[in-house]
Amino acid sequence: MSGISHGVDFRVLGPFEVAVGGTVLDLGGPRLRALLVLLGIADGRAVSVAALVGQLWGPRAPHDADRTVRTYVSRLRKYLQPAAEALGGDPIVTRAPGYLLRLDPEVIDAVRFEGLAAAGRRALDAGQPVLAAERLVAALNLWRGPAYGEFSDVAALDAESIRLARLRQNAVEDRIAANLAAGGGRELVAELEALTFAHPGHERLWGHLMLALYRAGRQADALRTFQRARLLLLEESGVEPSPELSVIQRRILSQDKKLLAPETGDSGPLTDGEAALLGKGDLRTSRRHFETAYNLAEQAGDGESLARAMLGLSGLWVHEHRTATGTQQMQTRLRTALSAVGKESPLALRLRVRLAGEIDYRASRHSEILAVLEETRLADDPVAHAEALSLAHHCLLGPDHGRLRQTLARELIGESARTGRRGDRLMGLVWHTVDLFLAGHPHAERRLGELRQALAEDDFLAARFVADALEVMLTIRAGRFDEAERQAQVCAELGETVGDADAMGWYGAHLVAIRWFQGRLEEVLPLLDRLVHSSTLSTVDNSYFAARAAAAAVAGDRRKAASSLAGLVGSDLAELPRSSTWMVSMNGVAEAAYRLGDAETAARVYELLSPFADLPVMASLAVACFGSAHYPLGVAAMAMGAPERAVRHLHTAIQHNLALAHWPAVAVCEERYAEATALLRSGR
């Protein structure tokens, strides 16, 4: 299985657990657990039965150990049945000369830890201590106790436990180095005193402690620490302190003022912007920092900083800058930044990715972004490739591309292990969660739970805004309208705080859905009159014109309904962009056409929507759900004077909405089904 965890979590950094959707599975006794872990550390390679016997029993293996291993595997498969259901196949595969564990590496917390720790080290080496500390903290937060602690009698697992413990210690030291490089000091003293006591031979820790004490205004203690370290090193190893430690002592003696400031000079608007965007998903704060950084880089003629600032200003999503002025300014700046860096620069490839995504999205196409996506794959640049995957996904949000979107989302989650950027993994989880809801997949809520769990470990505002919007949608599905309306208001406020351009648009979608299922759609007509002209709406979003046509028809304002419908339909309804709101637009057009008696428009909706009959009608990133697409097809059929077809579609819609647990949609469908049945019986 590649690409995504499907809610399965293989936890070895502490007591061994396998969890599915947050529920920890019973895995049986110690030897069964040990066997599963032995398969887990094999990196997807087959482990022979003989090797498993040797690790589990050593030279004292019983004569029938081979058969016992096979029995253990059979029992494990039963215990792992929930994981098999989530993954779409048995994770333990028989493969000569034994067995292998078929799991995405990212499912295993130790793999995630190593990826994050390596990314933190790379950021530290690159002079980005804030980003480094963030990655390293995320890595260390995965630990719940000693790795493989219960398997100390299994040689291979004991060795792996020692290796991971060393990597953890390295990550702790790197994280402290990052904190110091970012200007930390006093707050690190107590931790470093404990660490030097536990690891007296680690000179790097002694150096960190001396620097932290000096920054805390304790120069004498810092110098005494050097003497204490020197004595311990002489007593235990017979060696003098390293030149690096001696240099820190001399700089403290000379009261070197540079010791009081971050050594890398990493603070500044560019670094602050990247920390806000990539570390916290805070679009609004990051834009402020990146705008300052762009202007400073432009004045200084610093092409690399100009490019980094422009990539940051572009944000996480496509089309974050909605006004005509904002869009044109952003594209001009992207081209300026592109001309300021060399063609072979990794930044140039990332800028071209962003330009392709912006241009394709506004034109409702995807050819350029998919072409440059292949370039990033061939270039083997994980950051450029991760960004291309996310932007390509955003350009493919119409109903035609569900399978391709899921492939891109899974690949993005896998690629996040190489980028070391937590935001990439969360964006991949967001996209895959959205994909499953858009497909009406029964595991969509399971994936949302996984996203929620990841956000609980370390918040990422842009992703939390999406998760909160999905929760509003689910509350509407459950028919708890008052609660949903309160949630929608809180969600909109979060969106405004984050700086997401969709904050008000999604609030409108939530409110329209609530009022539609309450039978009070006419009440949102004033809101829709404002929203259709809002500069914050996406350039390819026509759903509010359709909603206004339907609301006006419900309110009995036939002139406004007909005008809205005519403006939306234009010369041909097929010309509407197949965007993330296309199906919602078709839903609104079908409703308005039925109420206006417009059989011609209804027939066109029926023709265009029929290939997607088995999908739910959802807005944008699945933030509002209007139920099965068979419902607007049934309504369109009624407008066309085809009650038999309408009955068939509406009956199917009821079944699909039951599967979605969308109780308000079930009720609306049942009403229309009764209406269509009456028409059929009357012979009209």
C-alpha cells in the first residue's frame, strides 16, 4: 500500500500499538506482537520464516517453530482485520521466503520521526533555526516512551531501540541548538543541566549549557560549567575539552557580545513569514511578513530573497489573491522573481509551478500545472514536487477528476516525508479528506478524524479552517441546524483570522444549505444579492448565481429568478467552468428551472449532470452538501415532463442520502418523490 495511512497508525516510539481511526487494536501476546514488529522494521521486504524463528526463540526454538510462526501470522491477520478494511487489503502478505508487512512507511511513527528530525537538521544547517526547531519539536512529540521497550529480549528490536534512542538524543541536541540559534537562553538552562548530568560525555551539551547560562546573565556559572566539564572528561576519558568547547570559554571570558544574539541572524520578515505560513498555516500573518520581505529584497536587489518572499506571498492555496488588481500584481511579481534567479535554481522551478497553477486555475484548465508537475518529479526536488502536487490537486477540483485527485493527495502525503515540512503532510491529509467526501466515500469521516488528530498534536490554522468547515457540513447532514449555524459563525471568524479568502464564501454556503433544508431559502436572498458580486469569490465560482436564481424562485420573484438564470446559462450551460462548485451550480439551476417551468434549461442540466449521478452535490472543498446528484436529476426530469424518470432518480437519491446519513436531504427527497409519484399517477 503506498501513499496514505488510511487512518492506520503503527506506533513503536513507546508502548507498541496499532491504531485504526484512533482505536487501539488488541494484538495478542508478546510473541505475536514481536513478530508483527519484526515485519515492521523490514521496510517492506519479505522476512523468511527461518529468520523470524531465530529472532523469536534464538537457539532454543521448538521443533515445530515454523508451524507456530504460520499460526501466529494467521492470528495476527484476524487481529488486524480493522486495519485490512481501512487499507483495502491484508497488511501481512505471504511472500517467499516468508512474510512482509505492506504499509505506507508514513504509517510508522518511527519513520515520521526520522523524516522530521532530518528535515530539522537540514533547516538548522541552512540557517533557519525557527523552522528547524518546529520540525524537531514535531519529531520529538511523537515519542511516548522508549522505542521497542517491551522487546529487549529480541536482538534485532533491541538494536533498533538503541539506534532510535541515539537518533532521539541527536534530535534533542539539534532542537536545543536551534533554540539557541534563534536567541534562546535562560529557559533552556534547567533542561541542559539535567541533560549534562545524564550524558556527561556529550561536549555539545556542555557548550549549549555554557551559552544558555551566559545569556541568562550567569557568566561565572558558565565558566564553572566549563571547569566541571573539563574535570569529568579528564576523569572518564583522559582527554581535554574539544577546541569548540574551549572557544566558547574564551568568548565568555572576553564577554563577546555576539554570544548574546542569535548566531545566524535568522530573525527577520522572511524567516518570520515562513514560520507563520509553513509552521502555523497562518496566511494573514505570513502575508504581512512576506510583503515586508519582498520590498526589502527588491530594494537590496536580492533575487533569492525576492523569490522566497514571492513564493510565501502566493500562500498555500491557488488563487488566494482574488481581486483583479491582486491577481495581476501577483503574477507580475512572480515573473519578476523568476527573472531574478538563475534558471537552474530550485527556486525557479517552484516559481514556475506557482505560475502554472495560478494561470490554469483562472482558465479552468490543468494542462500547464500537470506538465510542470512532471518536471518536478524528474528533477527529484521534494519541495517543488510537493508544492506542484498540492496546486495541481487544487486545479482539478471538478467532478471529472476524482481518482486523479486521490492519487495526487496520496503522493503528497508520501512526499512530505522527504520535504520534512509538516504543512505538506497536513495539506495532503486535507486534500484526501476532501476527496473522500466529494466521492461520498464511507471512510471520509475516518480520514477527517485522522486530520483532527494531527491538528490536535500541533495546530495548523489553514487546515483547521477546512476541518471546521467540514464539521459544519456534517452537523447540517445530521439535521442539527441551530448548532450548525453557530458552528458556521465560529468557522467564518476563524477563516477571517487565518486570512482565508473563502471565509465569507464558505459561510454563505453553510447558511444557504441550512436555510434550504429548513425550507427557508428565501431568507438568504439579500445575502446572495451581496455575495454574487463579492470580490472574494473565486473567479470560477458560479454557484451563488444559481443559488440566487433558486432562492428568488422559491420567494416567488420570477423576474429575478429568470434574470439570474439567464445570466448564468448564457449561450450554453456547458460553458460553465467545471470547478469545485459546478455541481452545486447545476443543482441550483435545476431547482430554478423546475420552479420557472423552463424545460429546455432543465434538459441541458440533465444531460450535463447525468455522468455524475452517483456523486454527492458538494460545494468547494466539500464544505456544504446538498445530497445525492440524483435529486437535481429527478427535479430536472420533472421539469422536462418525465415523471417516470424523476421517480427513478428520486428513489435512488433517497437511498444515496441514507448512505450519506444526510437526514435533511432524505426528507427533501421524500417530499419530491411523493410529488413525482403523484405526477406519474395523474398521467401528466
